[in-house]
Amino acid sequence: MGYRPSRRMYNLAFEDFPGLEVRIGSVSLGELEEIEESGKTPGKQMLPFEKFIACAESWNVEHPKTGEPVPLTMEGLKSLEMEFVSALIRGWVTTIARASLPKGLSSNNGGKTGPSIPLSDGMTDEIMRQLEALQNPMPLPELNFTSD
């Protein structure tokens, strides 16, 4: 008899969006790699957003203009501003990366989203750079996550 890991679910909290509730699952290492490669593959730029929707279980997002609940679909995600959507994706990816670190290496960094220590594999950093590039075509400084 082998060990069957349970599906991990996360309740994301965002310092910049008080009251926002997002319940979302994780992705496999292969899917994370696929998301990383999507920025280098023509026609695959929407993959991070599709994976986010596929893993999301619930959220309480309302449309900024109408106040109507935004459906947890690609169409719903596309109805929101890129800055907000990018923050959701970054929060999700960094939460998965932080949660997968061995105990003792991750620490609470004051409630901010993002890993509390630099990641050695660079995969998460690359995903963040790709999301930033989608939001703003100008080069941005690299994110530097340090421990407290």
C-alpha cells in the first residue's frame, strides 16, 4: 500500500485587497514547469490564467463597475483589470512555492504574499517575470524576496 497525498487547498490573503477571499488548489511540478515555459512559447501566454481558473475553487470577486459577482471562469477573469489579475496569479504561485518549502525554511513575512526566502530553482522567479512582462512590456527590476 502506497501513500496517496491529498489535494492541497489554499485560502489566499492579499494585503492590498482586504476582504478578498480566494480558495485555490495547487498544481503539479510538471504543470508549474509548463506555466514557466508558456512565456517562451507562442500561443501559450494565457496558460497561467487558464491553470489559475482550473485550480480555483471559489472567490468573492465582484465586478468593479456593476458590483455583480464575477464568475470563476476565463470570461470572468478577462473582465477584470490586468493589474488585479496579475496580483492574483503572483499570490497563487508564490503561495504554492512557499508552502512547498521544507518546514523551518519558510517563515511569515508580515502577511505579504510571496516567498520569504529566495528560491534556488528560479522557476517561480521566472513565472513572476513573465507575468510582469504581460502586465507591462517594459523590463521591470527582478523581485528580491528575502527572509526577515
